[in-house]
Amino acid sequence: APPSTPPSTPPSMLPFLPPSLLPVAPPSTPPSSPPSTPPSTPPSLPPSTPPMLPSKSPSMSPSVMSSSKASGDVHLEHASGTRFDVRGLNFGIFNMHQAAGISLNARFTMANYSFAPKDMRRAAIVEVDGSFITMVYALAQVHNQLIYITYGSEHPHKAVVRQEITYESTPEIRTSDVRVGEEVEIADVSVGMLKEKPVKLLISNIHWQYEITPGTYMTTNHQRHTKLDLVIVPLTNPMEAAVAPHGILGQGYDGYMAEGRRDQYVPDDHGRFVTSAQGEGAIEGNIYDYVVRGGTHSPDFRFSRFNMSKAVSRNVKGLRGMYVLKDVSFSTSAKSDEISEALLK
């Protein structure tokens, strides 16, 4: 499907085509055409290359501001607290969050599953044709280094960190595994896995932290599979950043609220329900605008921010949600009397 409307500010970045760390199945729906501009290479600045030796006790504990979330099949919540659902594409890779120098992509996988025994919907719905997030691919840049992080449902107790350092156009590759209770620090980028039940992977720089937690679901043929839930936490005020974040979740850090389409889970005559919501009303453009081009960790999609030094927030006038309101308090728990009642025209 072609993109809906042109972005309010065209990306100034040059596409980057990183290597795939782990093989993934090709998406069932082809992504949009690759960019026509020549690929760029990371700048050759003075190296900053601390050794990639895992320490044993991750200590990352950010102060929580407004967070955004993606969980289950797949239910999303922007930082303002507004909610929407996204089915995605089978094995499609979408950008969830991106700001200057940091990006998070997620792979969606289709599944036929049944609700948990305690879920009241189970009495009427015997099968759901839906989707889950099963892999995440993070990319961060520090001076002359690119850091690729791969984490998936196949190996929920291990993340792979690949460090690519460029000295005078000659790359050096370093690879490290991060397991439960370990942490890797590279300049201001940290990757650690907490000893929790379930475990939790934390990826952060000075402005953002990604929290990825594995969970499970049961298919209709009684097979238990692992899925991933995401939480994105700003560590500094994103509304004061020169580069406004974007991505399916990232765009919600603009102080506005927009409710999107949500699946209603009404079964057919056979007790079956097929999800279909694709974030309509809550995201700028349409879901195909967030398909990643150029590889699993690539920051290249329609609203790219990774290599930019200045970028405005999403165009809220194009949103067609139930309402679009100004969120004065910039809080996930904003009360109605703290929100301007003036609708955007």
C-alpha cells in the first residue's frame, strides 16, 4: 500500500544498510521500495572504545517519566495514555521508536492462539488470528561506533551486542553476548539483563531506555511460544529535544493525545476472531510507512530521525482518532481537567 501523505518534514538522513545479525524469514508483504540516495558511512571521529567486558550486576535504574508500551496481541499505549492496536505484517519489521542516534525495530509474527483460562473472553472466542512481537533490533551510535543489539523470543536469556568501530574507513567488529545478570557499557550506551522473573533486557543511552520483557502465549494446537513486550522510557524531556522522536510509539512524545483503532474481539459464528486494527487514528500516515527498509537494524523508514540534527514532531492534523487533545501535564496519568478541551481543527 502506498504511503498516505508526505511527511511534514522530509528526512535529511542518508540511508544506512546494516548487516543482519540473525536470519529472519522474509516478510509476507514486501516493504516499500529502497531509498535512491547513496548509503552513508559513520563519521570517523576520535575513537571511544571501552572494552566490551560484561559486568555482573546491571545497575540501570532510570527515573520514570511518561512511558509508552507495546504488549500482547499487539496492544499499544502512547506516553499520553491513549491506546490503539496494530496487527502488523507476518515477519514484517517495523520501527517502534527512533530519535537522534538511537532506534528500536520490532518483528511481528502472526499466530493462531487461544486466551488464557482466566480470560473471560475464552468462553465465546475459541481462536484468535492475531500477532505478537517476537524479535527486537536496536541500533545506537556513539562517535565513530555503531552498536547493534539483537534480542528475540528464540533465546530470551541472551542478547547479542555487535560493536562496529570505524578507524579511517576501516571497520573493526566486536561481538559480545549479554546474559542474565550481565551488562555491557560502551560510552553512554548500556545493555544489561536483569535477574527478574521474567528477565528484563534494558538498552539505554543518556536520553532513552528500552525495556524488553519476554512472556508466553498458547497456540490453538497447545504449543507454548514466547513473545516480547516493550516499554520505552524517556530519561530526559523529549519535548525539549532538537530532534523530536518518531516511530509507532515514539511519535506519542509530543504532548498530544490521539485515540486509535482497537480490535473489539467479537467472534464469528465459529468462535473465531481475526485482528485487523493497524493503528488508524493514532499514528501519522499508515502502518506501511513504518516498515523498515534495508535490514533488520536499519533506521531507514518514512519518518527516520537517526542521523538528523533537527526534526519536528508528527503532523497531528492528519490524525483521525476519536479525539486529539493537548496534554498539558505530559503524563500517562493526566486527568481530564488537566487537558485542554479545544479540539484541533
